[in-house]
Amino acid sequence: MIDILLITLTMSLLYMSIANRLATYLRILVMQGLILFGTTFLTLTDLNTLNLLLIMLETLGFKAIAVPWFMNYIIKKNHITRETEPYLPNFISLLIVTVILVSAIILSSFIEEEFLDKTFFVVAFSTIFSGLYLIVSRKKIITHVIGYIVIENGVFVLSLAVGNEMPMLVNLGIMLDIFATVLILGIFFNKIGDVIKDPDVNLLSNLKDN
Amino acid sequence: MIVLFLIASILISCGLFINRNEFVRYLLVGLFLVLLWGFAVYECFHLNQTEFGFFKTDSLGLLLLLALCVVALPALFHSFRYLEVHNTDETPHSKGLFFGAMVLLITACSVAYLSNHIAVTWIFVEITTLSASTLIYHHRNIRALEGVWKYVFICAISITFIYVGILFLSLSMKRAGIEDMSFTSLYSNRMKLDPYWLKFSFLFIFTGFTAKLGLVPMYTAGIDAKDKAPAPAGALLSSILMNLGFVGLYRVYAILAQTPYQSWANNIMIISGLLSIFVAAVYMTRITNIKRMFAYSSIEHMGLVVLGLSVGGIGTYAAILHILLHTFVKPALFFQYNQIYWVYQSKSIHDVGSYFKYNKTGAIVILLAFISATAMPPSGLFVSEFMIFQSLFEAHHLPMLLVVLLLLTFVMWGFGSNIFKLLFTPPTTIDETKIPRISPWESLSQYLLLGLSVYMAYNPPTALVQLINDAVGLIQ
Amino acid sequence: MEKLLIELFNLLTLATILSFPFFKIKGKGIISLIAISSQVVLASIVAFSVFLNGPINFSYPGSWVTGVIPMRMDYLSAWFMLVISFTFLTGSWYGFQYMKKYKDQTANLTMHAVALMFAYTTLIDLCIVQNGFVMLVVWEIMALSSFIIVIFEHYKKETLKAGINYLIQSHVGILFLTIAFMWVKIKTGSFDFQAITDFTVSQPAIGGIGLFLCFFVGFGIKAGFVPFHTWLPKAHPAAPAHVSGIMSGVIIKIGIYGILRMLLLIKTDMTVIGYFIVAISVITGIYGVMLAIVQHNFKKLLAYHSIENIGIIGIGIGLGCLGVGFGNQIMTICGFGGALLHTLNHSLFKSLLFYSSGNVYQATHTMDIEKLGGLIKKMPHTSYLFLLGALAICGLPPFNGFVSEFFVYSGLFQALSSDKVVPILFLLFAIIGLSLIGGLALICFTKVFGVVFLGTPRDKQIEVQVPEKSMSYIPLYFVGLMIVLIGVVPFLLAPFLIETIQLYLPSLNFSGYQHLVLMMENLTSIGWYSLGFIALTAALYGLRHLVVSSRKMQEDNTWSCGYIGDTDKMQYTASSFVRSYRKLMEPFLLIRKEKVEASGLYPKAIDQVTHPGDKVEKWLIDKPLTFIRGLLNRFAFLQNGKIQFYILYGIIFIGLVLLLPVIIHQISVWILFLNQL
Amino acid sequence: MISLIIILLTSLFFMGIVVRTKSIASGRKGPGIFQPMYDIFRLFKKGTVYSKTTSFIFKLAPTAYLASVLMAILMVPHGNSPGLISFNGDFVMFAYTLAFGKFLLIISALDTGSSFEGMGASREALYSMLVEPALFILMGSFALFTGQTSFQGIFSLLHFGSDISYLLGALATAVFVMMAMIENSRMPFDDPKTHLELTMVHEVMILDNSGFDLGLIQYTTHLKFAMYGALIANLFIGQLPLTFSIPLFFVIQVLFAIAVGIIESFRARFRMGHNPQYIFILSSVALLLFFGILLITGKFF
């Protein structure tokens, strides 16, 4: 069951790489949140209830609901165009994400590790790097944020892999989630929104030395 | 005690946030300084004691804590001066925000130095990001916004890297069957750790810390941050915050030290260090923005520090000494930058000049600080650089040494030609009547800092040498 | 006692500088003048007491960074202390009046005075301190303060440029010294100079030679050996006259001191070092004077002559090394004796020349010799002093330049009796070089003196302030007196020379001592003959005067072969004077010409300008520099403001570190595979 | 002492012989051999005209020129008997003393501010620079040969053994002769009798000297000839006793003078532009000599 969920997560990455509209991104984020919620529920079996509750609350409430809604609000508020505006054609993106996926699998094949479920590793790895790829390859700032959240999801998956033994790390991950996302979105919402009307990243590329 | 200090200073910073009264602000900041110094003094007498298993006052932490105390004093003083002079668009609210953030930053750093648990360090690194971002965005204009945006984003990414590193570390601990994640236990069990994941985790953690430490690859946002932050804040960013990165790196490196994979870690650090010096050389020879120039010179010094650390031998000692002295020298430059800006109302090298004519004391500071920052004798940094070169020589890295020397010469050339333009070449367009009279006392702190760096380099008190040697002992 | 004096010497500087805030600018000038003068007295007392009572050693504990700081004053140190002190005495007195016209730039002057005092103090200390680390520190303080005194007129762009050039190059020098001392430190664990001896003794010869080369480059940059000379012709014209005098008088000599000191310490195959030094010195000498001839800028020309004289000194040193190598004591005596003596002499006449050039500048406000002329009538004192200096620097009797050059010459000739062919060829090379240098110097200074001081002004716009201020030539007469004294009674120096030379002759046998005595007798006889020469000339002139005074005599225009009119513009200029020479030497020089040819039926005014360049600089400094700059600038894209890139760097770094070992491993596998084919 | 006297004597008639030879060579009878000295004495009696632009240098230079040559002559030995001044390396002083005189003469030419004299001065300076190495190499090779470093020592020990060394002696003589021609700026390097100032070297330098000074300069030229003649003679005198050596000396001087005369009357002047090359050939010849001596003394191996 867990594997199915994780594979769906990976699928969503591929979809994300070729999606053209921000709304789609947000839906994918919601989906990923739900997937993580399910995974948490299934994985962290031997965790004390309170902690588990906290984690699930975070995944469901924060990842699946609050953040996407919030971003949607921002997009509406700042009249951000609906296009994702990638630098590269979708086909190439698809290719690259696939390559990331494959290389993750290959890399995992090097590992012989009884404490680590390889699926987690592969999924986490590919999610992190395709999130990075998303940031690098898209023009808009909002897409950067989305990419960052994808990375967070990947990291979360990774933390789940060790979660049972070290709940503390999972909590750390949650903390990172909330902290960074709030910080970034906070700035994004409060400042960039009202300083620049059309938040195109090119407007934020003037601090340079060349 | 550490926790008390933490709570107290967080309360103080909250107080500063909400407070609107000038006098109370002075009072609170003074209180905080007293607290900080008291804390430092207390720790001096409680060396190598663990608190809650999360904090441990080892010699490295203590050294950097003391350095921080020394820098914090003038930093806060100059912040007051800065806000006075720039009081056109200052509201009590913004002032409160500024000081609150600065106090928070100082606190976070000073506690993070002493943390004995990688997760705790990580948390405080996050807090520094938060407070630093507030400082950077003090002038609410679009450039500042860009600076803070980049800084926050890059830091967020790098923090994630560190987190991933920690996860890998935990994996390797599982292999070894270790539960306790504190540095001491990691260090004592380092031979048991699973090399595969250890390498992974070191790579990720190192990459993450480069953002704070100011090294290739993640140094980029730091430059913008130091450029955009008000000069006193910039001073802190380029001194104590970098030290924080150094502490983190040092402690993680300590785990790998004396293990078979140390050389592997060394190679990573050497690559990063050389590239950093190279980047510094690239920009020092072409930069036109004085503040960014200072920032790049920090990059160069960090590169040297990492080189010294990775080569080992006397290099480790030199690295710690170097970062210590750099903590005193670089703020001096940033504080002096304030006065430069008051004179010319510009940070572009094209608009400045004849500083020696307009502000003599300041000009002398710039001259001395230049000598220090390029590590020419008789400056203090010369000693540590000399030792670093010596360690490179001893480790038979002669070609590397020559490359480094070449690059440093270029750095010095670029730095020098800009500094001397600032000092001596008559400016193109300047209204002499508008130039404010700057009291020599403004420069006092810089003289003291520079003097301190020289003294500590050439005639180090035995206690200092002892502390540094202990710190070196952490990885040897 | 001497320790006390030295400490007093150093404290005096600090005290003076600390007292500066309480004085007006004039007061500052006066007290710094007094301070330097009394420091000179102190230094001389110490030096003389060394010559009287033998070497003096004491040491400071130092910190754990430096280790023990031994202070040793032997005859070499004493000799150089005397040389430095004298030039600083005259220089500061001359500079005092030279700086009068800048008296409104108070802050600038204060900094200048401070830097000047620091320069003097550190120079003296450099002769004493014998701890590598401390020596580096003092060395750099000296370099920095000399940089400050050079860029006095820093509001001029090219001055600052030259200054920075000097700073960077001297920093490169210190890097070499750093490496050298580091090397010794690592091998022996001590910064004490004695460690150098221990190290070189323990090493095979090649190690010692390598170490010496490191030192030589480090000191040679300061001394201005070709090809490390390029900072010199830039810095000297930029500096005020007295500073130029001091710089080329003593500051570049500290490099010579360093080399001589290292030769005392390094124990290795001296012949190789000797050959090396002779070769590079002959090249230095000839190259320097060759470029000096084609210069139009008065001070730049003199600067190139400093390079030439460094070459002569170097020939002496090289000869001495060969002597040590072959155990031929005549060579040693003449070589080192000539080098030491020429160091002193050059510091005298070169400072004299620079001071008088300063007077010319103050009178005319130009250094372009093409514009000058006929100054001998406006400023006779300066002119005759300059003539004195010119004759001395050409090494003509009866002046001091001849004495030292004679020393070297006789060494070279007497060494010819050696029976190996390689040294003989080197000696021949040196002889040819030395004689060529002499001839070229003669061209150069006839040109300068003739064009600047004789004839009539070549540019009517330049008006000359007369009369000369007395303070502007009294210190010069002081120097001139020394020049004549050394020329006529050189044996006054003999005792000092003997002591100093013996440092290089640890095993001085009887014959060697005889040679030493013989050389000194030669010195004496030369002195008397020079005196006789002066007397003869004087007598003949008196005779002529008697005869001519009874004849009738009249004045008229210069006979210009029938052409009557304004002949000032027709005079031979500096460029035309050396044109045939320039044509001859074209391949060695780098001269940029700007011509406006006559064209058309009614040609406009034509003119031609030549800009003498420096080939060595072009190929050794400029080209590589531009190349590396270009290389660095290719990477300017790194900080391009795009956050995506910044993140990309992180990914690339991680990927690189992860993949690099794999790739390298694969490649090595392939290579193995291919090797097995 | 002897050398001084006999050189002075020679200087009285030397130029006369040269002139006489030339006139005979050109089929004229020609003046008596003391005619040049009469001319000089006439010049001594005349008054002088000074250019307004000149300074003290101009008055001093001719005297100093003469003084320098006299000083140099004092160092020239006569075979075994040393000159008044003799010490190790005296020939260095010899060369530099001559250079001193030349220096003053050159700047005195520039002192007049006349373009012609500047021209002459420039050439004079260049040529003397070029000729300097030749002398030193020559003396160096003698020093190598005899192991002595003073004129007297060298010439007293200078005796040619094998045939090849005679060849070397001839070479040395040739170099000395050529050197004398250059130093006194005679044919083929310079034509004192030409009437185009543009092509002169020495004569154009002294264009503004008149009366006593001119006389001094001209007499100095004679002295110089005699001096070089003495040097050449010394090559052959060696250890001979005075009774033979002094006549031999005069014979050689006369031969030298005749040789000069013949060269002057049968050679055309070199092109000004080519002079440097020809002068530099002297140095290479001297080098040849040097290596020859290396060969003889067997130090090559």
C-alpha cells in the first residue's frame, strides 16, 4: 500500500514537470499532502499517539490545505498570470525528471541497507532533485516557492524512512516545513506582493556583479 | 545557565520589539550587553561542562563566544549611531524591530556556538536566518527586498540540505546502533559509524553550512545580504554569523577526523576553499561597490580558513586563529563604511575619493584595515595566513600554495586599487560644503578592534593559545 | 649600551610621532627634522662602536609566534647603517625645504613625515634584526612607509598608479621571502638567521642554491635587478625629489644588503651563485643604461641609471662569490669591496643627482628634458653640483664613482690569471659589460647635462624662478664634498672596508692579507693621482688664464655656419643627440613613434614624438597580467543575480563531488584497459 | 719619466710627418715637419671670440682635455721603465682619464647651443662608447697573457714566442692604430679636411673654439697620436735596454705617422652611417686576440 502511495507521488512529479498552469501545481501539492498524510499514517506505526497526531495534523492541515489555499490566495491577490513560464520546453523537462528518477533508482541499487526501505530513498531523492529542477527551470517566483515545497515533501518522505526510531527528526522536519514555508510565504505575501505588482523573477535579479 | 540566558535575551528582544520608548531601548540593550558579558564570563569558569546534554561549553565555542562579545559591543553602539543619522525614515517601530532582531541574532549565534547537539545547532541556524532577514530588510525598498528574498530562499535550501545531511547521519548511526545524536557521542563513536552514509551526510551538511560560512557553492546570497543590510548588521553577518557556520562545519568535521574518510572530506573542503579564493579574486579585481568588496574579501578569508582546516597540522590552529582575527578585522571595515557613506552618500567606487582629505581618522582606519584585510605584515592576519601557508608547504601542496599566492596577489591588487582610489584620488563630483564633520571618536572602536587583532596575533596571551590548542584537540 | 641606543633610536620615532598632534605643521617639520638628525647621530655612534669594538649581539625573548629575536650588528650591518643614515640626513634636510611649497596640505605632510621616519627607522632595524619572521614584518612596514612617501602627490592619477604598482611588486617580493623563510622554518624549526646556515649545510648544494634563488628574487625585486626592475622607473619619477633620492640611494640598497647578508649565511656551491649573479648583473647594468639613454623624463632617466648601478654592484658581488667559490681571495676582496664601496658611492651621487633634479623641477615645473636648456646661467649651484654627480656616476676620475668601479675592474683583471676557461669567459663578459656600461653612461650624461643645463632654453614658455634658495643647495654641497673626498682620499674608508670584507674571508691567509693591503695601497695611490690630476688641470687652467687674459677677447653669437636668426629651435635636442644610438639599438628598445609627416604643397607643421617603452615589462608583466585578468573576467557570470543559478551551483557542487570519484575511477579503468591492448 | 719626455718630443713633429707624407703621396712638396706646431703657436698668440651662450664649461673644457691626455701619458711606460704613474690596473685609470677629457669636450660643444656642434658631440660620444670595449678587451688579453695588470708589467713581460703570437702582435698593432684613428677622428672614420660640417665629427665639435683654446685642442690631438704611438712602440720594445729602445721608439713613431699619412691619402672616408659597424669590428678583432691568447696559454683545456 505504502509503495503505491509513494509511486503515485513520483507520478505526480512527472505530471508536474509538464504542467502548464499554476492551478495544476496547486492541485498536485494538495495531492502530495494527502499522499504524505496516508504514508505517515501507514509508516509511523510504533509512535506514541500524540506525536503521530501532530505529524498527521501537520501533513493534512498544513501541507494539504493551508499552503495551497494560501498560495491560491496570493495568486489571486497579485493577479499572477496563470502560466508557469518554464525556460525549457515541457518535453525536455519530462526527460530530465525521468533521468533524475532513473539515476535515483540506479544510485539506490548501490546501497545495501537493511535499515532503509529503498522505495523511500528513491522517492525522496527524486522528489528533492526534481523540486530543485523545478526551481531552476521556472521563471516565476511563486514557482520557486512551489518547488521548495516539493523539496520539503521529499525531505519529509526521507524523514519518514527513519521516523520510527527517531521521531525527533521527523518533528524537526515538520518544524523546518512550517518555519521555512511561513518565512518564505510571509515575505512573499507581505512584501513582494505589494512592492512589485507582477512578481516576475527578472525584477529580482538586479543585485549582481557582472 | 545557557537556558536562562536564552530565555532572558529572548524576553529582552521581545521587549525591544514592542517597546516604543527611546530610553527604554537604551536600557534594554544595555541590559542585554551586561547579560551577554556576564554569560560569557560565567562560561569562562565552566569550561567543558554539559547542560541538558544539548549544550557543552568547549574551548572553540568559548573562543568564538568571547569574540562575539567583543564585536557585539561596538556593533550595537554603531547601530544606535546609524539609526540616529539615518533617522529620516526611522519609526520607533522600525528601530525596535532592528534592535530586537539584532539581539536575537547575537543570542542565537552565542547559544549555537555552545550547542552540543546537531539538531540544536540546526534550529539556531534557522533562527539566525529569521533574525538576519529582518535586519537585511531594514530599509524597506525593492533592492533590500531582493536581497532578503535571495538570502531567505538560499538559506532555506541550505537548511534543507543540512537536514538531509542529518537524516543520512541518523542512518549511519542506526548502522552503528547509536541513539544519542550529541556531538560528544558521535565523536566518541565515530569509528563505528557507517562510512557510506557518513560521507553523504558530511557532503550535504557541508554544502548547507557554506551558505552561512560564505564559501562556494552557497556563498552567493550572503554577498547580497551583507550588501543590503545596514553596515552594523553587515558587520555581524560577516563576522559572528560566519563563525556560526564555522562552528557547525568544525564539529561535523570533527566526527570525520581521524577516520579513514578524513582525506575525502579534506578534498571536498580544499575544492571549495580554492574555488572560494578564486571567486574572490574574480570579483575583487572588477567590483565597484565598496560594501560588496568587503563581503568578497570575507569569502577569500573563509576560503583560506577551510584550506588551513583541511590541510591540518599547524593549519588547524591557523584556521581557528584566522577566523578569530577576521572576526575583529572585518567589522572594523563595516563600521568605517558607515562614515564613508555619510561623507559621499554613495557606495560606488566611482563617486568616492579623497577620503583622506575629508575624514583623516577614518582614512587611517581604512588604510590599516586594508593592510589587515590583505594580511600584509604588520597586521594580525598575516600571522595566521603565514601559518596556513606553512601548513600547505608542510603538506607538500606547493603548487596549490603558489596558486593561492597568485590569487591572493590579485585580490590584493583589486582591493588596493579600490581602497587607494577611495582614499586619495579626488572624486569626480562632490559638493564639499555638504560633507559633514565626523568626530574622530566614531573611529575609536575600529582602532581598538584592529589593535586587538594585532596584539592577539603577535603576542597571544597563554590562555588564548591554550584555548586554541584545546579547540584543535577536538579534531586531533 | 648599544642595545640601549638602539631602543632609544626606535623610541625616538614613536615619541616624535606621538608628539605630532601638539604642533603646527611647521613645528612638525622641524621636530621631525631634529628627530631624524639625532637618530642619525645615534645610528652612527652605534655603527662606529661596532667598527671599533667588534660585533654586538643581544636578543629579545619575543613571543611564541616569533621565537627568540636575536639582534646582531656586525660590520656589514654597520656599513649599511652608515650609508643609510647619511643619505637620510641629507635627504631630510633637503626635503624640508623641498616640501615648503606644499605647506598648505597639512595632513598630507604629516603623513609624509610619519612615513619618512618609519622608513628610516625600519631600514636601520632591518640591518640589525636577525629573525626571519620579525624581519618580514619590519620589511613590510618599510615597504608600506616607502609607498606612502612615494605617493605624496597622490592626487595625480599616475603617481597613485605607480605607487600601487610599487606596492604590489614589493608584496610579491615579500611573498618570495616568506616562502624562503618558511622553508627554513619548516626544516629547522627556527626563524633565527643562523638556522639558514645550518639548513644549507645539511642540504645538498642544490637545496642551498634554490633557497638562495628564493631570497635573490625577493631582495632583487626591491633592489631592481632586471627583470624585476619594472616598478623602479615608475615609482621614482612619481615621488618627490628627496624621496626619489632616498629611494634609489638607500631603499633599493636594502635589497643589496639582504643579498649580501644571505651570501654570508648560505653555505653552498658559491661558484654557481657567482656565475648566476654575474650574468644577471651584467644584463641588468647594460639594459638599465640602454633604456636610460632614450628617456625624456629627467627622473625616469635617473631611475634607469639606478638599475645600471645596481648592475655594477651586482657584478662586484658576483665576482666576490666566484672568489669565495674558487678560494681566490683577490676576487673576493675586489668583488665585495667594490660592491660595498659602490653601494656607498651610488647612494651619494644618485641622491645628489635626484636632489638637483628636484631643484630643476621646482624652478621649471617640468621634467621633460626636451623643453629645458641653459639652466647653468639661471641656477649655477645646481648645475655644477649636477655636473659633479654626472662625472661621478660615469665613474670618471677624480671622483668616487671611479674608485669603486676601479675596484671591480682590477678584481676582474687580476682574476684573469685563473686557469679555468669558464670563469675567464665570464670575467671577459663582465669586463665587456662594464666597459660598455661606462661608455653608455657617458653618452647619457653628456646628453642630460648638455641638454638640460647648457645651450639655451628649448621651450620659451618655461620661465625659471631665480635665484635658487640657499637651503636648496647647501645639503647638496655636503653630498658633493663627500663625493670629492672619497674620490681623493678613499683610504679614509679603508679600515671600515677591510673589516667588512674580512667577513667574507673567514680563512684569511697571509697572501690574502697582502692582497688586501695591496688593494688599499692602490686605493691610496689612486686617491693621490686623482688629486694630482685635479692639481694638473688647475695649474694648466691657471696658465691658460695668464695667457688669455693678456690677449684681446670678445663675445658674439654662436657661429651657426652663416645662418643668422633664432637658433634656439635649431639646437640639438636630447632625442636628436641620441638618434644615431637609438638607430643602432632599435632591436633592444621598444619605442612608440607618433609622426606627423609633411604632405601636400603647403605642408602643415610637422612633428614627431617618441615614447620609450620597456620590452621586459611588456613581456613579463603586461602580457601575463592582461591574460590572467581576461581569464578571471570570463568567470564574472557567477554572481549574475539569478537565484536559479545560485541553487544550481549547490546542485552542481554536490553532483560533482558525488560523481567525480566515479568518473575518475572509470577513466582510470579505461586507461588500464587501453594499456593492456 | 723617459716615456713622458720622448712622447712630448714626438708630439712636436708627428703631425708634420703625417702632413708631409700626404703631400708627397699627392705629388706635392709640402711644408716642413714642424709646420703644424708653428700653426699652433700662431693660434696661441691670437685673441679669442666666445659665444654668448657659452658658460665656464666652454672655457674649462680645452684645458681639461689637454690635462686628461697629459695625465694619461704619465701612465704610459717606456718598455721596462715605468711611467711616472704606475700601479696595478693603471690602464683602467688611463682609459677613464681620457674619457674625462672627452666628457668635458662633448659638453663644451653642447654648451654653444649650435646644432652642428651638437651633431659632432653626439657622434663623438657614440664612437668613444663603441671603442671603449676594444681597449679593455685588448688589455684584458694582455693581462691574460702576462698575468700582469699594469702597463709596465704587461709591456715588460710582453715577448712574442711562437709564430702565431707574432700574428697576435700584428693584430694588436692594427687595433691600436685603428683606435688612434678613431680617437683622433682621422680618416677613414672622419675627414678633418672636409668642408661640409654635416659630415664632420671632431672638427665640427670645436667649431666655436678659437685662439688659445683651439691651439690647445689641436696640440692635444698631436699628443694623443704620440701617446698611441708610444703604446704601439711598447708592444715591441719589451726588455730592450734604453740605448736600443729609444731609437726604436722613434722609428716606430715615424713609421706610425707615415702609415697614418698613407691611410689618409689612399682611403676614402666611411659613410657616417657605417662607422659604428667598422668601429665595433675593433672589439671583435680584440676578442679574436683574446681567444688566440687563450689558445696559446693553453687554458682552453
